[in-house]
Amino acid sequence: MSVSTIHDIGYRHYEGRRLGRAYMTRSLYLHNLRAAYGLGRPARAKVMPFLLAAIMLLPATGSVAAFAITKEAEALIPYAAYAPTMQAIIAIFMATQAPVLASRELRFHVIPLYFSRPVGHLDFVLAKLGAMVTALFALMAVPITVLYAGALVTRAPDPGEHLVRFLTALVGCVLYALVLGAIGLVIAAFTPRRGFGVAAVIAVYLVTAAFVAIIQGLAEMESNWSLAGWAGLFAPFNLVDIVQVRLLGAESSSIAIAPGLPGGLVALATCLGLAAGSVAVLYARFRKAGLS
Amino acid sequence: MPIIATDALTMRFPRVTALDALSVAVEPGVVGLVGANGAGKSTLIKILLGLLPPTSGRASVLGLDIAREGEAIRERVGFMPEYECLPPDVSATEFVVHMARMCGLPPTAARERAADTLRHVGLYEERYRPIGGYSTGMRQRVKLAQALVHDPQLIFLDEPTNGLDPAGRDEMLDLIRRIGTEFGISVLVTSHLLGELERVCDHVVIIDGGRLLRSQAVEAYTTESGVLTVEVDEGRDELGRRLYDAGLSVRPEGRFLLVDIAGESTYDVIRDTVAELELRLVRMEQRRHRIEEVFATGPPGPQGGGAPPPPVDYAPQGAPR
């Protein structure tokens, strides 16, 4: 006689390993990085980031193709000029994806679930900022890498020069990503409604860019070149361009650039100050949200 | 060892005192924390999680001090908040796996535990769909799953039956009972409804206006009273009059009659009167106290056990925050 029964194994306790802070922060970073590109979420969340990433690639591939046919050196977009040239697309990416990282979990009150676990406030903020910076860096660095690879394949002259300019442009991309990520996350963290967040980030980008362009225009009419240069500190793309030109030896792609080594150092300090300030503000914001 | 112990715990906000010198100790098991809205339940949980430093006083959870060992506490407890806390655009599986990893569970273990836990709370195929399409009952289960996924020693459930229909409420209460008995995890469950905690808790703590009103085992609240509930098919009033004439203390309540038990003879009098009137007796039972009566009658006489109550200054309080 055979008796078959279905065994309900019931509840089992977890006896395995529990990993520490580094693992949790890494998991959180990866989770946010995936979220920035809509991975792990429905298909419509993936449309925007991948569409923008594809648009970012178009000029690079076009430029390489043009160079391959014409062999004119001007056909290749300078590496350091790529991000400022495409700044509208990068700003849209920042505006649509910063709210995904900064305000989505605020809006749905998920934050207390993190802080009722052994997740530290600073780790949490650094993971989010790190993920946003990485996402923005990838957005800019991939097309530049395509440009560089294209230049190598089509045997552009002076490969050594190309390598140096490519690498310094990557450093520039890190700064762009840091500045934009810091600004975008802070604005988004204070506008819990997603639509407002997108609008607010875009508005800040447009207003600063327009404001700086007006100041620079007026200053140049007065032939006050130094004021025009320093005004560039107040627009994110111009700010990083100052560092690129003054400290990394790139060619300017902005209307005006703050003068000399001091200009570059002040711009770099401003970039780092923005990042540090952003961490402090986000820390306070999420800490408060964890208690609500 | 008590799982939770507080000593003169006080929490003052600029405009309201949320906890007022609360001293209480509870043993492992399913513990109910009852109080009106704004009585300080959620504040107490935040303090016990080590997230909110109290104004004064001390507390320990699982023998760990909240001020110095908050992180160690948070590794060992789970928390299900009162409010909605789920992102709508991810699946329950994805979300619970992520929350398991946030407790330090390695990737494979996190996936296994998430699948097990979702099954235990009663979510099956629907766990692969985005949470946005879930019913309130399903969302409550996901919230419970994320609190359980890392196999805590103690979980805090803040109003887990809120917004559920009667069937969903019963299922949630059964689940809480199972967590305490089958899973062997201690539970601190809050509610503003005493009646439902009566069913699942071993011990009930009642706070009001941030003060301890009572802390004792459930049985102590529900001891038998000296009142009989009598239910007859029809002719309630006729029976009531006859019993009154027979010298019993009788009063109607709903479809029932409540009769004070004067002695053994009371039962006989009721039986005989019902027979004389040829009524159909549906039930005659000794009434139990309900926990609600603590609120209705204020400070009680006999104490069943648990911590001794402080001087009670019971006044109904609104819901300040």
C-alpha cells in the first residue's frame, strides 16, 4: 500500500550569511543604476532613457562616417566639445531620470523601509548620487568612445594626440556627470510629483543657461571679457567647460571662459562644492523622509 | 528576557507629548499595542527601531539598547508601516528581493527567501505583476512579506488590518497568529480596534495619550463576568418581565437579555421560566469581558499580571500629531 501525502514544509528560518554595509551599498547602487535606465520596471520606463541614449550616439556615428568618406579632420567632433554640443539631450535625460532616482521612492513612502533596515543614511545618498552620476557618465562617455574607436579604425592622423584628448574628455565627462547629477537629484528630491520634478530640473537648466548667456552677451558688448568669463560659473555646462579648457587643455566650446589657471581652479572647486552640498542636502532630505 | 522593555520613555514634540514616562516590559509572543489614533503607537515603534531619539528615558529591544545599538536592532527586526509604502511599477517579487538584499541577504538567498515569504503570506502567480494593479489585501501581504523576508526575530506591524474588508481582516489576523506560533517570530502589532487583537495576541498593552493604561495577558482582560447572556427565539420582553418578577436583575441588550448571576439558582429560574412560557431557548452562556470594556469603564479593579500600571489619568484624546 502506498500512501502519498503532500508535505507542507512550513516556515524555515534563514541560517545563511548576512552580508555587511559594503554589499548593501553596492546593491543599492546597482538597483538605482538599473532604475535610471528603466531596467526592472515596465517597458515604458525604458523608452525615454534608451531613446535619449540613441540620440546621443547619432552625431558620433555620423561624424565617424563623414570622416571615413571625406578624410577631413574637421568632420570629427572634438571629444571635449561633445557634451556641451549635446547639452539639450543630456539636460532632458537629467530632467526625466533624476526624479526616478530621487523622488519616486519619496512619493511612494518607500524610504522608511530602507532606514528600518541596517542601511545608513549616508550610504543611501551616496549610492543614489553614484548611480545618477554613472548613468549620466555612460550617456556621454559611450558616444565619445564611439568617436575615438571610429577615429582609430579610420586611421585618423596623430593617434597619440587622439588618446590624450579622449582621456581628458572622459575626465570632463565625470565632472559633467557629477555636477548635473548633483543638481538634478537635489531639485527632484524637493518636487515629489514627477511632472513637477521634470519641469523644475529643465527650468533650472534653461534659466541658468539663458541668464548666463544674457550676462555674457552684455559683458561682451561692454568688452568686459573677464566678467563674461566668470559668469560662466553659473551655468552647469559652461562651468565644467571652464575646467576642461583651463585645466585639461581642451578647446573652448562656450561663449566665454573664466581666465587663466585661477579660473579653472575656481570652477573645479565649484564643481566639487556642488557635489558636496548636494550630498549634505540629500542627506537631510532623506533622513527626514525616513521618519515620516 | 523581555523582547521589549521601556523605562520612563518620554517623547515630546514641540506641540504635543507623544509618550509620557512609558514603562512597560513584554515577553516573547504576539503582543498587541492598542490605543486611539494619536495615542503614540507609531512614535513608539520609530523609537524602538532606533530611528527617533526619545526626549528622555531608555528602552531596549531584544536586549539591545536603542540609543547605542540601533543598527543591531534593525538587523534583527522587521517593520511593516501603517501607510502605503510600495512603488507601483515593480513586481512584488522584484521589490521583496530588493528589500531582502537591503538586509544583507546574498542575491541567491534573497530570491529564495522572497519566493518563500510571498508564498507564506499567500501571494502566488500575481507576484510577478506590477504592484500598482494589486488590491488592498494583496498590498498588505506584500508589506508583510518585506518585513518578514530576512527572517527577523521580532516584527513590528503597524495597523496591519487597516483598510481590509472583514474577510481580508480575518486572513491577516490568522497570518499574524501563525507568524507568532508556527514561524516562531515575536510580533508587536498595533491596532485601534481592541476586539481584533483579543483573537491573536498573548499579551495586550494599552496606551492612551502616551501613557500606559494597562499591560497584561489577554486572558486577564477576558475573564468570565457575573453576567449571563440569554437568547430566545421570540418573546424576549415577556421573558424579561417574568424574570424581573422572579426577583432577578435583568436588562435587555440587542436581541439578548443580560441577567446578573445571583447564585446557582439563577440558572434554574431562567430554565423554568423559559419552559413555562414555552419559548425556544437559543443560548444561555456566561458572558466574558471584552477588552473594549477597559476603555468603557476606565481604571479596573483586579490586575491579571504583567507590569503594574502607573497612576492612570484617563481622558479621551484627539489625534494630534
